[in-house]
Amino acid sequence: MLQFPGMTEDDIKVFLAEADEQLQYLEDGLLDLEQSSEDPEVIAQIFRAAHTLKGSSATLGHDKMAKLTHSMESVLDLVRKSQMNVTPALMDLMFECLDMLRILNREIATAQDSGADITELDDRLLDVIVSVERQATSGDTMGGVAAGENTPSIGGASSEDAWEGQFTGSGDVHVKVRFAKTCPMPSVRAYQVIDRLSTLGVLVCSKPSVERIEAGDDVFDLVAVVEYDGDALEPLIETIRSVTDVEDVRVLQVSPVGSTRAAIQADAAPQAADAAPATAAETVTAKLAVSREGATGGAARTVAGASPSRAATAAAGTTTVRVDVARLDALSNLVAELVIDRTHLAQLESRLAEKHGGDELVSELNRTSTHIGRLTTELQEAINKARMLPIDNVFKRFPRMVRDLAQKQGKEVELIIHGEDTELDRSVSEEIGDPLIHLLRNAIGHGIEPPEERVRAGKPPRGVVRLSAFRQENYIVVQVADDGRGIDPELVRASAIRKGIITEDAAARLSDKDAINLVFSSGLSTAAKADDVSGRGVGMDIVRKNLEKLNGNISVDTALGRGSTFTVKLPLTLAIIRALLVSLGQRMYAIPLNSVEEITRVEKSDISTVGGSEAIRPRGEVVPLLWLGEVFGVRDPGGSAHLSVPGQKVFAVIASSHEGKVGLAVDRLVGEMEIVIKSLGTFVGNISGVSGVTILGDGRVALIVDVPSLVRSVVDERNAVSQC
Amino acid sequence: MEQAIAGAEMQLVVFELGDESYGVDISRVQDINRMQEITEIPHAPESVVGVINLRGRVIPVIDLRKRFGLPEAPHTKDTRIVVVHLDDNLIGVIVDAVSQVLRIPADIVEPPSPVLAGVDSRYLRGIAKLDEKLVILLDLDFVLSRREQEAISEVLSEEV
């Protein structure tokens, strides 16, 4: 059990939320760095992430994470200052550190010590630092830069005496504040000082910057420049002194305006000293950022570019609220109930209108109920939107995964992601990750060839995997496409025969397309041998099964030698689907519309008996016929039993899953509507043939028919019969 | 303070089933409903009659007569569905009638005697002796537990 004294549960939550974000920055940055080696912007991003993690983990009191991030930061600092190059070995070390950080992060999340030891990694990081330093001291010119880095002085004002000037009227004022070393929260105090300065004048800039202070950096020495238009410095000094833990305050008036800024810049980056006096606030921030990062001209562009984006993030932060998912779910449930009541209200209203048409009260009720209806629809849309997340949340872990998989298998793979801002319901984004991981693994394991083989085939050695997401009506579609070897229908046939999935005869009769679809059947893998990446042949059938459970589906399109594209289609939200309502006597059932193929009317003469069970032949295809009433054990006197009366017809809903089709005989078709799926709950448990329940507009409960399980039961029965 | 002096009290919802009165702690009761249309669930556990819509929530309903092995009785205008909490679930229980809400001192509750007309003593938490009648305190967790449900279905399948 890990404990963090003085930290509330909320503190830890905040830490975790932030750490997840920073770990992601770190991962993205490392991946970028590997691609575009030594882009200063990328290095700065990685450095910042490590630094922020160091700060927050130290505050939390997780020493291992603080220590590791500190060492990482030191190494990254060397890279940033171009004192060492990015090598594959360094990248691997960094990725290992990242993995360790994730383990440590999980420790905090679960409050369980993982027993992970950072010593080995930390030693390796230290070795890197030592070796670089040894190089530097052996006459390398870089040594000078490193030395200059650690003198936190400010411009021409580095001499203490210069701080005690005479005040000559309004203008720029230099403020230097030192906090007591014992101060428990220097960043908070620094923020208070900045805050008070802002009330007295216009804050031009500060070192460290406000962003840094807000990010919680430890600040024991704060320097700020304020455009102050007061008459005397004393009130300013008094105001600052009133902040707790302020040990020393020095102020100095500097005029004219430009000189102050130039002085700050001059200290930080000598080459920028003769720059024209800055006027725009952004420029100052940018230049200050340079001083903070203490880097060369190249980094200036970088950091300046990065600052606004951080500022934007901070600004966005103030307009968003983190909400517990359970609250959103509760809200959705309430809205769903409102939708049901709205329908009922409309029904009551129309019945009233029939009875007392023309009555003033009825028409007023009509107006109100129409209005409520409109509001409810808007409310429903709004709450659905609130539950939407960009699919980036799912995609962001893939670049790393692809990198590792490719490296492990000696393949070169580029992952290209499209449509990562496509939004989908939380519930769907939770479910879509695993199938996509499977598909990506397959694309790299089976699809993309080793570089030599690709070159022989006249392709570039580096394979491309495209991951794209887009919306199509009420569905979200995600495609995983590779430019690899494609799926060979002959290989699939051979493998299926070998595994006993189909007979040789059946295999020969299959079209190429159907043969390829065998990859979704259980126990089939075309990989020569199973490895830990993909291919024990238990993948694709489970992927398909899981997707069907969510009322989605998967298909494949492949061209031998040119690659394969797997397309996953899922409803935008798992809570609401379109369904066909049917009835048996008084009872109502909902059949998910995505599995309904067609509806026909059949009479007794249309039904033939195949192997002891009934079947119909719409369009010449033999489809087993199930009487829904029999399946559900309904003994309803009002319902039509078997078709005893000649000429009497029933409706047969032809429904399909990947395993086949089944005709469901029902009494009546009621219509098509959107239904809210509700689970039967743990008390009742899983019921075969029923995937859930829904509440209809009149408050009645209808069962949702589980088409895949009905089809499976028919298939199983047929297999059992054929084996006898 | 007054309550402390008077001793602990219990508040019970009392319902009728056959010839007996049963009580459950009022904090466990969410709702008392008139009999309404119940949607049957095919292939559901024996005593689960079906599900009802309780203001937008779908709630399984069990027939306590079946659970206790009492003979079936037609539903009347007094029949009620008592909705109770079980862990995180709500479960409807069909009873013959709900008669009253009682406040009783805890010390009049006696442990169940092993033999009691018709009902397995494991279902009981105790018996409250009132002037005019006995109220049997039900152990809802046990009555409604999955384990019990499975035990029952095992017994049934053995009999078959």
C-alpha cells in the first residue's frame, strides 16, 4: 500500500490526470524525435514533459518517479544544448524510462507498490551524463556554455548595488523578490507577488514566467518588470512584503522602457542583445522563453512557437470541467426517460384531441407538448454531444505500439493517422480500442513484409499502415489499411482445410471473397508460426464477435501483393440503436435494424422441411425459419400458432449475422424506431436469445432480440444433426 | 437523546404472504407499487417472473410465493410489488399485500426458531412479537441472493 502523506484523494486524482497527459506528451515527443532527429522544438517538448512530471511527482512525494524524471531531464538537457546527439541507444533508453514511468504512474493510481526498481535505469542515465561531461572537460568548447547556464543573474542589474536606485517617477520598475528557503509553497507565493504586482501596474515580464509559476515550479528568486505609474516605490515594496515568506525585496526603476527588456534579453541570450526594443507583449514572452531555455537562436523559434500553444491550453482549461462519467450516465438515463415520457405525452395529447377536438385547453396542451418535445430533442442531442470524445483518445497509444512491434519484427513501418478528431461516444471509444489493436498487430505481423522482401517486390522498404476514422450517418467507421502482401485466398483455403474448419470440397466451392472471409472464423491463422505479436488464430473471430455484440461489424478488402484494408463499423453510441419492432400477440420485441436483411410474408406452402427443421426460400436461398414465439416459449392464445389456416400468412424477418441468416416468424410488424438499450442487470444475468431490454413509448418493456446468438443456435443444431 | 434512552428502534414495512406477516427494514425499500404489466423473460431463473419499468429503470421482479414454495395465488387489487435494494440493484418482490409501516423497539425481536410454518429459517433474521401478531423479519440478502437462486435451481433440476 502506497501512501502520500498530506495528499488528499483529489490531489492524487489531479496528479494522475496531469501525469497521463505529460506521459503522452513524452511519448509523442520521443516518437517524433526518433523520426525527425534533433528537432529543437520536439526536444523542448520532451524536456518540458519530463520537467513537469519531476515537479508534480516530487510534490506528491513519489521519490522514484521524481528521481527518474530528474535524471531524464538532465540527459535531455544535454541533448537540448546540443552537447550530445540523439542515438538509437539513447532513444531506447528513453523509451525504457517512459515504460518505467508508466509503471510508476500505475503505482500511484492503484496505491500498490509495483516493486519496480529504477536504480538500473537511473544508473544508465547517469552514465550518459558522466560520459558527456567527461568529453566536455577534455577541452570541448561546449563546456563554457554549460558553465554559463547556472548563473541566474539578470542583465546589467547583476550587481546588488544597482538594485537600490532612486525613483524618478512612473516607468518600468525592476522587482526582485527572494523567498525564504523554508517556504513550503514558493510557487504559490510567487504567484501572489505577480498577482499583486498586476494590480499596481502592468506586468511586462517575469523570470520565471507566469506560466512556469502556474505550472508549480519552485521559485525562490523571482524577477519581474512592471510598468508602474505610482509616485513612490514604498507602496510597491510594502505590498510585496505583505506576502508570506518573502525574505527580501529589491526594486529598481529603469527607464526608458526598452532598456529593461533589452537588459533581460541580453543576459539570457547575448546574441539577442542588440535586437530592437520589443513592443509587443508576445515577443517579450518569446524572448523570455529563450532566456528560460537558455538555448541558441534555433531554440528561440521553437520555444516561442510552443509558448502560445501552452497558453492556449491553459485558456481552454478554464472553460472545461472534468465530469465524472457516472454523472453523465445518470444524466443520459434521465434524458432517456424524458424521451419516453415525451412520446407518451404526445400520445395522450392526440387521444385527448380526438375526444375533445377544438377545445381551447386541448390546443394549449398541444402547444406545450410540442414545445416540450422540441426541448427534449435538443436536450438529448446536447447530452449526447457531451458524451463525445475525439477518437484521438484511442489512437494516441498506437504510434508507440506500432513502433515497438515493427522494431521487434525487424520491419519498417510508418503509421499514418487520419481523422483523429472524429468524435464518438465514450462507451464506443472504450470498446473500439481492443479490436483496433488486433487489426494493427495483424497489419504489421501478417500484412507488412520485411524490408528485403518489399524491395524484391518493387516496393519501398518502409511499409505504410493507415489508420483512419470517419463518420458515416449514425456509424463511426475506422479503417486499418496496410500496403503489405495482402491475403491469399489459396492460403486461407489450405489453412482452413488443414484446421478442419471446412472440407476440401466446400473450400473449392467458395468464392475468393468468401474464402478470405474465413479469416474471421475461429482457429484460423495464416502466419507460418505463432509469435507474441499476432497469429495464434484466436484473434479475428473474437474481434468480429465483440463487434457484433456492439451492433457493429467488420469487413475486409484485400488485393494480393498490394495490401489489405479492414473496415470496422460501429454505431455512434452504444446506448441507442435503431430497431424494428415486431409483436407476438400482446408482446413486443425489438430486432436491431443493422441485422435485418429483409422482410417477407410466408404462408404454409412456402415452408419446407430441411433435415427436420423448417426453412423458407426467399430469393432461392435456404433460410432456416424460427418461430419467435417458440424460441421465447410464449404460449399466447391471441398469437398465431403454426399456420393452420390455408392462405394465412405471417411475416418473416430475415435477420443475419456473419454466421448466416435466419428467418424469424412474427405476428405483426409494428415499425421502426430508436430504442435505448438497457441491460437486464446482474440479477437476471445473461439470457440466451435476448441481448437486452428497452422501454417503449407507452412505458411497456420490450425484449431486444439477440440475432447472432439465434443464428448460432441454428448453426449449432445443424452441426449436431449432421454429425449424428 | 430521547431515542437513546428509549433504546434502538426499527422501522419496518410489513407485508402479507399467505397467512404470515413479514417485515423488511424500511431503509431497504425503495418503492411500493400496484401490480402492473410484467414483461416475461424467457429462460430466466425460476422465480424471476419478468421485468417491469419503474420510471425508466428496468427492474426484475420475483414472486416471493414461488421463492418460498407457497401455492400460487391469483393477483388481487391488494397485490403489490415491493421494490427493494439488493447491493447495487433494485429488485421487485411480489407480495399479497402491504399492510403497514411499523416502528418497533429492537429488543422485542427474537432470534428465529428453527421450525416455522412453511419457511426455511435461513430466510429469517428474527421474529418481532407484537401484541396482536408475529412479524417475521426477512433476511432479504439471503432470500434474493444469487447463491440461493442457484441452490434452488439445483434442487429443482435434481428433482427432475
